[in-house]
Amino acid sequence: MNSHLPYRATTATGETIDVTFDLHAETRNETDVSALLTALLSAIDARVADREGVSNGDVLQALAMATALRVAMIPAPRTVTEPLARDLLDTALSCASFAQRVPAPAVQPAPSHA
């Protein structure tokens, strides 16, 4: 049974991104998936915020490497784990392509008191 995970992410500039991810048929707990996603994004935001010059490409490369390592850590044949990882990434990217982006609210200037 495929289910969906609605998710809202907020960028460093305050823009929100609303997306509904399709979950794999064998997902055990969508709450755990959501919590892990939030923890990963928070850890990345915290690390990037205190480092000047970290590019989006650097972040994507680190995530790709982390995914590859997690695949290698699974005690199952790579002929099973690698296609699964590729399928999960393809599905997530497809879902994200339909995400709704909402710009950050405009900051109103403070009223002047003359």
C-alpha cells in the first residue's frame, strides 16, 4: 500500500516549500521518515549556517555520499539495495518537481516616529 507524506520545508530566506512525497510500499512508519528528514535538514542548515562558502553542490555531494554509505551498510546484496536507493531518489525528485514554493513574507519597514 503506497501512502504519501506531506512535508513543508522552510529555506534560510524564509521561503516555504510544500511537497507531498510518495512513500515506498514497504515504508514502516511515515512519522519516523518525517522525523529523520527533519533531522537531516536541520543538521545541514546548522552546519551550513556557520560556514562561509558551502555551496549547494557541496551539500548535494555530501548527501549523495551519505546515501551511498547507507546503502553499503545494509546487510543485503547490492543488487537489491542499489536499485532501491535509485528508485527512492527518482521518486522523491519526481515528487519535489511538483512542490509549491511560497515566497517569504515581505518585511514591512518599521513606522518612523518623527
